[in-house]
Amino acid sequence: MVAGLLAKRMNAMKASEIREILKITQRPEVISFAGGLPAPELFPLEEMKHVAELVLNESGRKALQYSTTEGFEPLREQIARRMNGKFGTQVSCENILITSGSQQALDFSGKLFLDEGDIILCESPTYLAAISAFKAYQPQFIEVPTDENGMIMADLEEMIKKHRIKFIYVIPDFQNPTGRTWSLERRKQLIEVANRYEIPVIEDNPYGELRFEGAILPAIKSFDQKGLVVFVSTFSKTFCPGLRIGWIAADSHFIEKYVLIKQGADLHTSSISQREIAKYLELYDFEAHIRKIIQVYRNRRNAIVDAMQAHFPSDLVFTRPQGGLFTWVELPKTMKAVELLHHAIQQEVAFVPGDSFFPNRIVENTFRLNYSNMPDERIYEGIQRLAKVIRQYGG
Amino acid sequence: MVAGLLAKRMNAMKASEIREILKITQRPEVISFAGGLPAPELFPLEEMKHVAELVLNESGRKALQYSTTEGFEPLREQIARRMNGKFGTQVSCENILITSGSQQALDFSGKLFLDEGDIILCESPTYLAAISAFKAYQPQFIEVPTDENGMIMADLEEMIKKHRIKFIYVIPDFQNPTGRTWSLERRKQLIEVANRYEIPVIEDNPYGELRFEGAILPAIKSFDQKGLVVFVSTFSKTFCPGLRIGWIAADSHFIEKYVLIKQGADLHTSSISQREIAKYLELYDFEAHIRKIIQVYRNRRNAIVDAMQAHFPSDLVFTRPQGGLFTWVELPKTMKAVELLHHAIQQEVAFVPGDSFFPNRIVENTFRLNYSNMPDERIYEGIQRLAKVIRQYGG
């Protein structure tokens, strides 16, 4: 009975089998590189206690009441200021809409731009949960061939000439899943192409502040002259994810529409959480906190890269990410990551097979590893277990 | 340029002119019956401070981390238990999905059920923000003639016979905007019809616990044998709206799909807010708190009804609601509420003209008054001002 009652979009929205398999990996004896969780020991818990108390004492009833859809103004101001300082953008408070994490920003982007059958260009591979968010609006995906510097521009332009493209979705910094970062040149080339063909760009940047080495590159949004770029980000990786505070930064012609969408979708994001983060940013040294996270994650990146170099067969290729939470492994073409996962779980180690990150292509020999959520020793131990499985299974 | 880049649905999603007009009414000298805000002096602020501290002390890092899409289990258990006790339902934790307010539950219902052009049956008038939420999915609305006991069943059935109906949307308790409550008989008739034709029912119940007199009537969901009823509610009116905690209660065949939608839309609702409400429910007497709200709102209902009886011209018709936050006024057919509003604002009193609550029909002679958010004296003064405007303008 039920299927006949539902919208057609629900055919595309299926529970992930891998998610079900990975539920097993929540047992503590399993070393799981499968998640994407930030390290909870780095959450500023004591500071959070302090700001939670202050917000309720200073603006209690206001913080508990309905508030504006756009979000708490002092928080939006802080976000604009920080973005401009770090990523070279020129946005102001009016360009910012607070969302329930950056996932909501992705969902709203689908709602704003996509009619059934519309075409999205994305990196290949791309972020799994962006695919899920967009699928609710029944688009088609075209994967643009991507190397270690970003989308390959000749391929991008060829696809734009062939098809009517609704938007281009990219994660230029420490991409999920590959950990790769777009070069400055590619960023400039992308905006040039987007401008020329007047195609909106969704620039998803949840990890950009977590750079382990080298200088932060300007956001694609910083080169945006026609107001085509929608920049989305979040406090989930730099503060904590439990509060669900993210944002959209876009020109007024788009942000006004996003506000209408937000109004219909959930009125506004938690007033109290917004005020808590704003208060934290006002009272504490957020940059020092981020430096602390970077230091820890850099060590964990080093640990996983060292361990992979030491233990993985030499024909495996993997990313040495300059920031963020993930690395990406390519197995020899003959190996299948899903089958490897079943063997790995037997040895109490887990990862996410790469196929879910390709909306169209069938790529069976890749997987994603997360290194942000466990200490170095556990990373070493986990990679050793995994290397053993790969050798056994691959051999 | 912009319009050509957007999805077609955005044509139906327009900023409300009335909302713009009403922005003026936020000046403190204006007595505004236009909002729908709960009384902030009733928010359990001290208790909130206590539970906020406890949650961070007892489960700090967990409360700040990503959590499950379905929501915090102890909260879902409490919700199921309370619903069963108050509204005669038989739901359990597994039937509950926590949402970002009940607005998100409405948006998700559109996403779950509606393809472009699908038909929704709703009361006439119906809730403004439900219309906005559903419009994102480009449905058609058919308004079912509605009297003081709910939808008129003969009309409902006639429409079902004529059209393929995707769902029926109703607010059976102290409806927004009319303040009316469905009779027990109509509730049973509705579920009988829904069962016979296998049509889902969205039962929106944000105010049901705020009954001023008489016994709470069983929810339509309580008569649901085929799992067709989706019950949505919220803590916004009984606890506070700023935390954005609402829920969906539905059979597993629907709730599983809602969980997929939530996953793509924003992963999960704030872990910390969910734990705070759960802790509050564990430690405090929520029923006593609700009795306090009822007492205050009952007095305000009495104040507004008394004032309208004393001062409004006798040819005006209005609801004496048995609960909730709103009353509804019908002017003589020759009068237009939008024009009246312009005059009223000059006299520093405001309301929401009724036309926005009718998705199709043009009904110009009605308006909605909210009485939950101001003391009795201000209600009396406001109604006197409004009565004067009506007499001047109508005379």
C-alpha cells in the first residue's frame, strides 16, 4: 500500500546498505575509520558551560522565544567578519543565513535551484550526503573528471557546452571524501567559466579552517563578481556538531530566496544555540581553539599517512591531505572495496567503500578513511589490521 | 538573471506583503494581536538553567557530538508515553522522529507525499505556514468547507470521489487560525473516510494540550488502524519555541521514510536541546507547568472574548476558543480586513487579515487575533482601539 501513497522522489531516497553494515562497527573493539566525527575531547566543553549559563542569565526569555528566520545578527556579523578575514570574501551580515548545519544548506540549495531532471555538475567522487540532499529534488548528476587540483577544466567546459547545467557543486578544501584541495589556478578558472556561462556554484567548505600546513587559499566565493557563488559552511568541525549551526553566504538575490525556504522549512534555527556560539566567539579566542584542533588532527594525519606508507602494499595510492578529516585510498583495479570491508570487519577494522561517493560511475576499488576521531596508537593499530586484510584478500 | 536560474517552485514562494506591513507593528506602542508567540513570562527559565547545566555536566561531550537522526531515545519515549496518556494513541519510541519544530514536520510531509500537481485537502481556512511549507512541493489545494465542528464530511467525500487526493491536512484542536475544535464524531468520520479510500491524514496538533475547559478529545491518530495518520506536534507552545523541538508520530512504514528525509535535510536535531527537554521532563512536573499556562491563557481568552462582546458591533461573529492561542473574527461581507488593517495600524493596533489562510478562496472579511502574548489590560485596550476603527471604517 505505502509506496503508492508517496512522492516519486522517495524512489531515489533509499536507506544505505553500507550504513547498515557499518552499524556493526560501533562495537568498541572495532577500529572504525568509517565515520566522520570530530574528536569530542576537543569540544570546548568548559567554555560551553560558561556561555550556556551566560546566555540564559543575560537574555533568557529572548533566547527561548521565536526569533528571526535569518538568524541572530551578532552571530551573522561574526561569521561575515571571519569569512572575509580567512577566505578573502567581501560579505556582510545581510549575506548570511544561519542554517541547521551545512547539511541544511545543501538541502535548501537543491530546493532553490532544482527542478526534476535538472543537471548538477559535481566532482568525481563527491560528498555522499550532498548526493542524498540533492536527490530529494530528482536531479541528474554529471561527474566532472577530477584530479588532485580539482575539476579538470576542459572537461567541465565541454559538459557545460553540451548540457544545460543548473549548478556546479564543489568542495575545494580538503574534499570529502578524497582529502584533496583545489589549486588557486583552478579556483580562478572555475569562476571564470561560471561567470561566462552564468551558472551558480555551490562552494561547500566545512573543513577550510582546518589547514595543517601552507596558507589558506582564497575561497571561490572571493572571486565572485556576479553573485553566482553560494558558500556554505558550519561550526560542526571547528566548534561542535551537536548544536547544528551552519550557514549560507550568498548575494542578496539568492539569500532572500533561501530565507523564504528556511521560513517554510523550520522557521529558524535554535535561538539559544546561535546565541551560545555568538557569546563564545565574543569571549574566547576561537583562533587559538582552532589551532589546537589543527595540531591534533595534523598529528593524526601524520600517523595515518606514516602507517599507510609503512604497511600498505606499494601499489595502493592514497591522499596526503593538507587539512580536514579524510584520506582516500585507491586499490588495484581488480580489488573491490565492498568485499574488502566484509573481510575487514572480521578483523575488527572498518572504512567506507568509495562507490557511494560516485553518483553515477561504478568505481569499486576505492575507500575513504577518517582519522580525526581516534588517538595515534589506534590509528597505527587499525592501519596494520587493514593492511593485513588487504594483503590476504588481495594476494 | 536570477529568476531563470531558480527552480520553478520558487515562483510559488513569495515574501508575504502582510508580513512586511506587520513589521511596523513591532513598535512597543502598537498593540499587536498579529503574532502567534507564546507568553515568554511562562517559559520555565530557572528550570531551563538547571537542566542546561545538568546536561553539560552529565553528558557534555556526547551532547555536543553528532547523534542519531531519529532523535534522543529517552525524549522519544517520553513523547510517546505522554501522547498515549493524553490523546489516546498507541505509539512507542520507534514511531517518533524528533524534528526542528513542527514546521519541519510539515515540510517533510510535503517532501514525503507530494509530487507536482498533487492535491491536498485542507480545512477552509487553514494554517498559513502549512500552506507555505507544502507550496515548496507545488501541490494544488482544495479547501473543504468547514464549520465549527470540523470539515463537512459530505463535502470531503465528494471531493475524494472527484479527485485523486494525496493527503488530508487538518488541525483538529483549537485550529490556527479559527480557534475551532473538531467534534469527536467528525474525528471518527474522518478516519473512517481516510481508511475507506486509503488516504494519509496529517494531523497537526501544536495546541492540543492547552485546553481551557472540558476534556481533551482523542486524537484522530488514536482511531488509526491502517497507519494512515501522521501526527505532528511540538514543545514550542508548552515549553518554549526557541529550542525548535517538535516531532512526528507515525507508523513504521512512514516514519522510516521521514528518517531518510531528515538525514538528507539536516542529519538530526540539536542533541543538546533534545537532552535538555528530556531532562526537564524527567525532573520537573510538566503537567503542573502546562496547567499554569492554561490558567493564564484561559484568562486572556476570557479577556478578549469579553472585550469583543462588549465593544465589537453586534454583526461581527467570532470564535470563543476552548483552548489554544487564537480567535477568528468575521466582519460583515462588505468590509475588507486588509483595508481595516491599514486604518488599525494608524490607531496602533494590529491583526492578521484572514485571506492568507485560504489557499484558493478569496475571503476578504475575516481576521485572526492572537491573545497569548499580552496581559489582560492590554487586550482590553487593544480590542477597544480595534472596535473604534471597525465602527469608523465600517460606518
